[in-house]
Amino acid sequence: MLNNIQEIERKFQKEVYDVKKIRKLSKLLVKQHTPETFDPIQKYGLTHEDILTGVKCPECGHVGMVYNHGSWICQQCQIKKKDAHAESLKDYALLISPMITNQEFRHFFNVTCPDAANYLLKKLQLPHSGGTKNRVYYLNEDEFWKNRN
């Protein structure tokens, strides 16, 4: 490897850009950078029906915890967790959308009561916009999820 580096240094001794141009170019690259968008559903040829809905149990991994009287209960191992839906919301953000409404939350997490869904979403203190009827919660706020771990 060292021989290859030395050979390259011998071949390319002339500087093409000075330090000032390199700095300018690096600032331009940073400014123009856009993160890659990744749509796993499209990439792997899936449909929304292929995705398991529900809350994943943090203990046994079973998908389909049931929300009852303020806790998520795993039908497989019977563990109870109050905030089991938080991790599944991250999955929702990556797979479906970086935003969620009360209705979408109820559909994806199999919660029948709008008030329960409202309580669970408000409890997470997610950034949101809109009034009572058209509220949207934003799931892709990096700082929010860093504070959750």
C-alpha cells in the first residue's frame, strides 16, 4: 500500500487547487448536499399491505401489542409497557411517512379510541402543527428521538 501511495505522489506532484479553492469547494459541497431519500417499500417492491401493523413488543419481538387501560400488553409474553409505541413510531416514520395523524395512528397501531390515540401522541410531546381536527405530528425530528434514547 505504501508503494502505491508513493507512486501516486510521484505521478501527481502538481497542485490543481490551492487551499482557498478547496475551502470554497468544500463549502459549496456542504451547502448543496441533500440527503438520499430511501423508500424501502418502493425499493423492495412491497405494498403497504405487506407491512405488519401494530406495536412491536420490546421483550419478545411479537408485533400486535394491545393497548388497554394505559398500557400496551403483549399477547405473546404478557409484558406491560406504557410507551411501547414509541419505538414502533420510529419504524412508521422510516417505512410509511415522517408525519402521522390521529386517524393514521389508530389504523397503524390498532387503537380503536380516538381519545386514547390523542393521549398517546400528546404524551410523546412530538412536534406538531394544525388544530384539533387537522393536527399532524412530525416523527422525523432527530433531536426529539435523541432525547428519547
